[in-house]
Amino acid sequence: MAKNSKTQKLRIVPLGGLGEIGKNMAVIELGNDAIIIDSGIMFPANDMLGVDYIIPDFRYLLERTDLKIHGILYTHGHEDHVGAVSHVVEALPGVPLWATPLTAGFIQVKLKNAHLKAASVNVFQAGDVLKVGPFTVESYHVCHSIPDCVGFGINTPYGIVIHSGDYKFDPAPVDGKKTDYAKLAEFSKRGVLLLMGDSTNADQAGWTPSESVIDEAFDKVFRAAPGRIMVATFASLISRIHQVAKAAERYGRKIAVAGHSMAENIKMARELGILNIPNEMFVDLNRIGSMPPSKVVILVTGAQGEPSAVLSRLATGRHRQLDVEEGDTIIISAHTIPGNEETVSRTINRLFQRGAEVIYDPIAPVHVSGHASQEEMRLLINLTMPRYFLPVHGELRHLKAHAKLAIQSGIPAENVFVAENGMVIEADKNGVRKGERVPGGYVFVDGSGVGDVGKAVIRDREMLARDGFMIVVVNVDKKSGELLGNPEIISKGFVYLRNADELIEQIKETVSDVLATVNGHNGKRREKLQEGIGRFIYNETKRRPMIFSIINEK
Amino acid sequence: MAKNSKTQKLRIVPLGGLGEIGKNMAVIELGNDAIIIDSGIMFPANDMLGVDYIIPDFRYLLERTDLKIHGILYTHGHEDHVGAVSHVVEALPGVPLWATPLTAGFIQVKLKNAHLKAASVNVFQAGDVLKVGPFTVESYHVCHSIPDCVGFGINTPYGIVIHSGDYKFDPAPVDGKKTDYAKLAEFSKRGVLLLMGDSTNADQAGWTPSESVIDEAFDKVFRAAPGRIMVATFASLISRIHQVAKAAERYGRKIAVAGHSMAENIKMARELGILNIPNEMFVDLNRIGSMPPSKVVILVTGAQGEPSAVLSRLATGRHRQLDVEEGDTIIISAHTIPGNEETVSRTINRLFQRGAEVIYDPIAPVHVSGHASQEEMRLLINLTMPRYFLPVHGELRHLKAHAKLAIQSGIPAENVFVAENGMVIEADKNGVRKGERVPGGYVFVDGSGVGDVGKAVIRDREMLARDGFMIVVVNVDKKSGELLGNPEIISKGFVYLRNADELIEQIKETVSDVLATVNGHNGKRREKLQEGIGRFIYNETKRRPMIFSIINEK
């Protein structure tokens, strides 16, 4: 806390997570000192064609050369919170990182893959008080769908700012570690200026079910399954892996692991002591062929239907070591990320087609959300009693619903801020208000390009995806402008050329007709040709491929 | 019923609806006589790029020149049941159509738009017994999410074949017309050979809520709304429109209609006497500006976020007559069709951004499914007591779940058929079994082209959508093969060329390098050039645009 001075302005600068579920990132500034909470990525929507992922636009940080950034603090290891770490470390090489053991493990893997090194990665335990430059930050444990999650209480001259992280109040968490009610209540006693609360499930009534309901669902499936069991889940869902291991132990099954990221994460979590499964419970994937099917459970990646992950390979018969067989039981123990509904459905249908029994929500409660529902949100507000409230981590509809809950819980409407990325929230001794706007948009990552694919390129990809393109190459007489020989036609994504002889002939006729009329207007010949072909094609097919003409004078 | 003879084979040929939710179509044959039930379309998945819609592959019908098709019978007017009517009428011009009044209305509009005329459109009422060639077909009323829905009991020498249509057992339907329990029970007394049952919600436990729960939800919203109310729903959801009208009447609001299809359908349904709303309840959209906002409710199209429909125009400020304002309440009273989740979410968020209050499921129960859930499926099976069961209308996972329910309800497992489109189910005095396979795939409609866009074209569109393309046009010396002048580069969907000067320069260098090495190998020069450029681009950008080179010898 910067000299406990009330002369410096406090600024909260959300760079991600507001108006979207993904790429969380927020800057907390006190005068010229700052810390950052999280730096995540977001997965592209289906119509962001060719984009691999999206990172926050942190130009603001690069432009604020006067700002001393003392550290980046991570709440937990999910991609939407840590995914952009290598991009941020590359841009801000001197800044130390802070994370709990598992989160630090994920970060180190990412940095290694990007051939980068952070200034330092400071590992802390939930509950530790962190001194980050002039800031005193109190971490506290929260339940979510990955172990080692924290929220932060940041001390400022105007009161405590709480960043909830991703949380739920699971009354019976799998690892026994509950969300730290006591710390939250203590914050409230000391005076909370502002609560930044996770809004993901703000339109869901009630209380999110405990992870422990999954134990019962697993038990039922394990008891009935005649052959092999495969469980598809997120590679980072360590507690789910623990639940599978417990069920496997009860029913005398050994665990095999399929999928690189799953194997890596299990290894890391076991080394860190977060996942306590004895060695003898595991069996190599290559050895299960010689075991009775009823003695095996296989953990697999690809619960989102990602084409290159294990589950999708199994569904399409493209896995080197495994084949789905009659008698297999496959559990999809994961939430479908919005936008992936079609690929997940398709994967499930294909697994059925191969003779497997597939168990998924709503067939059985084999997954629960990791985020708080409305009653838990009310509880967080009531435990911490903030003077001001900033809903974070959600689409606008979730932020609005969360704001409404906060107002119902007694926070004055004028103290609740529904903001967008880049909208600065500033505080001083007179209170909290909305401030200036800084850039807060999307930065697309496509291949090794960061930010070089913008709206214009995506729009071209949309047009190409809809109707393809056609290139017409013609040779013309230099003097007369008359067509020489046959035009060459190259086309992709428009029609299947081999079955379109008649259309192609007509296009060639159109070319010759157009060239005959524009003879003399050499300058516009190319445009006229493209227009003429485009009009003909639209009349014939009601499609609008992109059309290019190339004219060679001979 | 063909002479009540037990010498003719009965064949059920599903051409659509099995393994998918959409494009329902089934052929029922007795010897050389046949009828068809429904002919629907399906909406393309997000990765079927550029496809407008999908129709069933009915090549089989065209190849069976010996088959006398006596009629096409429609269960109801939804697109996945009637959408392909013009394609079928064009292919089978002499075949009479049969439909209830509202369904016939929808069909006539489609035929008119396609400039086609059916041999005849025979209008019947639910409950009528239809004589269609040698077939005696007993229609019966079912509840769904559109009025005038029927199922069919088709008399055959081997017992009755029931086609359920889309149905639910709504205990309190809005129009008071319940599903015809008595007819179903009567069928069972006379002996049901086979039940073809709608599987859409086969993984949903319990009983689908009655449409009447929506009345309560609407009442709550109408009571609280301070300004205008807009209700977005399917243009065909006539009963929902009726519910809006009732709420409007209770709260003294007039109804305006925005959206051509919505206006057309309301007009038709009122003319047919299906929708009883007095004239004075309606007000022209152009007149609402002069009315108090609290006296207006506007029915709008576009509940799926379709970019050209009213709701999406309102969300993006592109509607000519209407603007969303602070104080507006917008109800999304429709189920999101799988694959549309992203566009619907985006629309909701944009409406919030414009200051509207948006009410959608799960915020309030403003929509219920039109399809039976598990308990209703059990009820249908128990009411009709079929000897054999064929789940229809669903993805494979739904057909499997429905089959499981049927077996639990007492139908022997060997009498339950999980089939795919094109798999013939045949029956004679010895019972029912799976028969031969006929074509049953997708036919893509793109623009005015039917079936000319296949997998190869879609694959090209995928590649173009991911990384775009580049065309490199070079002039070379005819004799030496050396590059003349500067290559011309045309590229779309790859990078934003104006910001890629350096890359373009390097590509030009690559062109010149490649040409220097392949000099002499004229035949492969083009391929070598494309390979060389492709390799360079991948190394630089990790992207793989399609690359074409055009070489002009001068």
C-alpha cells in the first residue's frame, strides 16, 4: 500500500473479461505503481475465421511508460486467465509473475514452449500475504474447477479491492478445501471499497451443485459398465481426475491416460502433491490390450470435440493405439464451451455409431459448473459488503444480471458499474466513478501473426467461405485487344469444376463478349471483365464468388 | 389398404430425420404403391460453409420408376417437415399433396415463391380418414409448437403403422386442443405393428412443460415493463403470438408486427380462423411512434439472431422504422437452434448495450419445447402398444436414448430398430426386419444450385476460410525463363496487404530465386513456384493460404 497516502488516485483498468467470457486481464494502479491480475486468452467464435485465439489488447500498458508494473498475479491456471502469459512476458520482460504452485506449473510450461523466461515466478500458497512493490495483496482460497485457485484482497488507501477470481461456494469440494469464508468476512470488517465479481453464471438461479454430486454419478456408471470406461474431461480438471481415480479404485480398475496434455498435467499435479494417486493405480496405454476390459478406465482429452484431440480421433477411428468397441462406456465429463455445441454433438453421435454407450449431461450429472450461481453471488456480496461493485468475467448480459443482483442485495444502483474493456474505474477519497477509456479490443493470433489479421481479412475469409473465388486469365492481342486462345479458369470453393463444363463454357463466352465491347477502354478492361463475369455467374447460380481477371497482352 | 392382401411386402424407407434433427421424409410402400410423409429441409452446420440449406436425397424415388406414389402427407408446417416441398414437387410433379389448413397455407406460399403448382393440395382436418390411392390413413391431432399438427395411423395388412409427427402431450395447450389420447388408445386395440416416434428430446427426463407456463411468465414481464415490449419468436409459432395477444389485451397494449414472414403468417392464420385476434388489437408499425410506449407490444422476427431479420437489425441499429431505446423490454421467446448459440448470445448482448432489458431463458421461462420428453415418450408407447418400434427425428444419440426407453417400456430389444437414413425397414407376415440400403445422404442447396456443392468444394471453402489465398502473376522471358519486371500479387483472406510490405517484398525475392533455380524445367515451373512460395509463407507466418502462380512468357 503506497505510503497509505490518500493523494494518489486508484485506477482499475479492465483490459479483458468484460463483455466476453475469456481473456481476463485487469490492471490495478495507484499513482504510477501498478499490478496486473491475470492475462488470459479467449477462443474465437465460429465466424472469426482462421483465428487461432484472441489475446487482450495491452497497448495501453506499453504506452504508459510512466507506469511501474510490479507484478502479474494469477488467480488460477485456466487458459482464459493464464493463456496469454507468453505474449505479456514478451511485451513486459522485466515484470515478475506471482502464482500458486499448480498455476505456476502451467505458466512455466507455456513459457518453456514459447522459449521465454519470466524475470521471476514467485510461488505462493493460498492465504499468503504478498508484497508486490508498494502493494499489499492478501490471497485467499476459492473453490473452482481446478485446484489452487485464489481470489485477492488488494489494500488501497480507500479500502480493500477484492478480485474474486473464478469461484463457487462448493459446500463439499473434492479436495476438502472450501472457499475462505472467514477471510471474506474479515475483509468486510476492515472495509471493502470495491468487489470485482465473476459473473459467468449470473443468469443461473440457485446454487451451483457441489463437485461431489459427480462422485455419485460416476459410481452408478462404474457399477454398471460391462467393459472399458473412458472419461473425457479438461486436461486441467485435476479434481475430476481425482474423482475418476477414486471410482476406479472402488471398482478395481487401473487408469490409463491418452492425450499429451492430460499426461503432462497429471504428472505435474502429482509431483506438486496436488493429485494423490499411487503409482500402482496407473497402467501404460500400450498395456491395456492384454487386460480384461472391465479392469480399465482411460482418461482422454478432447471433451470439446477438438478434431486433433483423443476423443475426436476415437470417434472417427483415427487414434493409433485405441479403438472404440461395442461394450465401451464413454463419459463426457465437461461443460461444452459455447460455440462448440455442434462438434461435441457430432463426436457423441459418432461414438454411439461405433457401438459405445455414451454418458453425457443431461443423460447423467457427470459435470457441474465451476462458477457461482445467483445465490452464491449474493452470498459473496453479503459476506464482503462492498461499497462499490464491478461485475467482471462475463458477456454483457451476465454483467447486467450480476449488477441487478448486487442492487437487490443493497448496493446503491449508482455504486454499481457495468463497464466494458478499456473503461477505467477510478477512485479517490471522494469515491469511485467511471473514468476515461483506453483501448480494450481484440488482438487476433493467427499462426505466428499477432494482430495482423483484422476485420478486413476476416471479411474476405467470410466471402471466400461462402462462395469461393474464380480467376480468369486471358491472353489478348496487344493491338486489337481481341481474345487470343482459350481463357484459363482457376476456381476454388465455388462449384466442382469437373461437373461444371457447361457453366465454364458460358463463362468463356462471357469473357469474349465483354472483351469485344470494351475494346478501346483499356484502362477499365479488367474491372469490366470482372463485373461481367460476376453478373453472369450471379444470374446463373445466385452465388457471388470473388472474381479476378488477369489480362496478358501478347 | 391394398386389397388387404398379405402377399405384398410393406417397406418403410426413411430418407431424412434419422441421425439428424431436420429434413424429415419417409416413404411407406406396399408392393408398388407408396405414400410419402413430410419433405423437410435442414439448416447447415457452421462448418458447411456457404450452404443455404440441405434437402433429403430422394434419388431413390426417381430410380424406382415402378413405384406409384399416391400422395405426400404433411404432419405440420415447420421447415424441417415442409421446407423441401418445392424441390419434391419439381421432381415428382404429378403427386397430390395432403395437409391440414395451416400447413397447406405454408405449402402454398412456398410453391408460389418457387413458381410451381402441385397437382393438387388436399386440405384435411385432424381426425379425418384419408384415402390416398390404396392407402387408408387416419390422421389425429397432436400438440406441438404450431397449430394444426397431426400424426398418422396408416393401415396395412400387418397392422397399423403410426407416424407420431412432432408431438408433446401438453396437458393445457393454449388453443385447448389436446393430443388425441383416445385415437392412440383405439389404434392399440386394433393392433399397432410399428410406431415411428419423434426422438428430439429423448435425453430429457420428465415431461415437457405446458405452453401455458409461458402465460404466467409473460404476465410477470408485461406487468413490470415500463415502456415498449418487443417479443421475438418464430414466425410460425402461432400459439405464442396468441399468448402475446392475450397478455397485450390484459395490459391494454396494441400489437404491431415487424418482419415480413411474421406479418404473412399472422394474416394467413387469421384468415384461416386459427388465430382469433380482433382487428382493433393491431396497430401499424409506422403509427406506434405517436403512442405511449407503455401501450405497445411489437412482434418481431429473428429470434435465432439471423443477420437479416428484425431482431438482429435492431441489435445493430440497422432497422428502418425501429430503434431500441432505454426502457424497452425485449422477450426472446424461442429455443436456440443448435449451432446458433453464438449469434443469439451476441444479439442479446447488443440489445442490452442499447439499453434494453432482455428477458430470455434461463432469466424467465418464456419458452418451452414443442417436443415430448421421456415420460411423454413412455406414455405414447404405452398408449399404442406397438409390436415394433422405430425412433425417428433425432441425432443418433436421441434415437439410441429413445430405443432404450422403448425397451424399458417392454418392447423386446430385437423389435426396436435404430436405423439411419436410407435403411429400409421391411415387414411381411413374418414380422419386421432391417432390409437393404438406399441412398439417404445430404443434398446441399447453395444459391440456385442443388447438389452441385459437395465435399470437395466445402473443403476448399474451409481452407480459404482459414488462411485465404494468394495469386502470383509473373512475366518471364520466353527464351531465358528469367523474371521480367515485378511479379503482381493478389491476395485475399491471408494478411492485410497494405501492412505487409516487407512480407510482399520477400515473396517477390522468393519468386525470383525459385525461377532462377528451375530455369530449364519449364513443365514443372508453375508447381515449383507455388511450392516455393508456400514454404516461404509457412515458415514466416505459420499459415497455409492456397497459392496459385500464373506465368506469362513474353
